[in-house]
Amino acid sequence: LHQLLQWHHLLSAIRVGDIRFQILMDGYFHLLMYLVAALGLWSLWKVRGALEDSGASRRFLAYFLIGFGVWHILDAVASHWVLGIQRIKQDAGNPLIWDMGWLIAFGAAPLFVGWLLRRHG
């Protein structure tokens, strides 16, 4: 979403080089994410028989939401606060508000919903 919303690049807070460097780093990030997605799909393919079990769709959705939420929480903590390489809305008056909103909407909320689905499934 960072490219669609045009709020930041992967390394927006690091002022090295020009915009081409920022775009190159975005490209490397996307390449890594494609590799992670391919690994996830391969793992899913290996256990495809288990997806026919009763309640498998609910468990799949639960674990998808848990993974999605955990990823965004780790991303927010690591890249926004610990490493300081970017903020959600880099040029905002108070970027912490945007970071916290993103953390809640894309991290905590999906994690919580996934946890509820898993627990009550």
C-alpha cells in the first residue's frame, strides 16, 4: 500500500542518494515478499489434504489473520520505531498517530479477530 498511497518508501527516513535509490529498495523489498509468498503457497500446497477437514476454512482464515496481524505489528515496531527507517505517513505533522492507527487497524485488529476465530472454532 505504501506505493499506492504514496506516503513513503521503504527507506524514507534514510536520506541516501536520490529517489532511484528509494525505488530500488522498494523493489528489493517486493522481491523478498514474493519469495515469502511463494514459500507460503508451497507450504500450503504440501498440506492441501488437510484443508478438506471439518473446520479447515475457519482455521485457515484464523491463521491467515493471525499471521497478517503479527507481520504488521513486527513491521511497525521494527521499521518504524526501532530502526527508524520509515513512518506510515512520513510527512505528517505527528507521524506517531498514523503509525498507531496502522498498528491497530492492520496489526492488532486482525490478530485479535484471528485469535477469536481460532479459539472459538
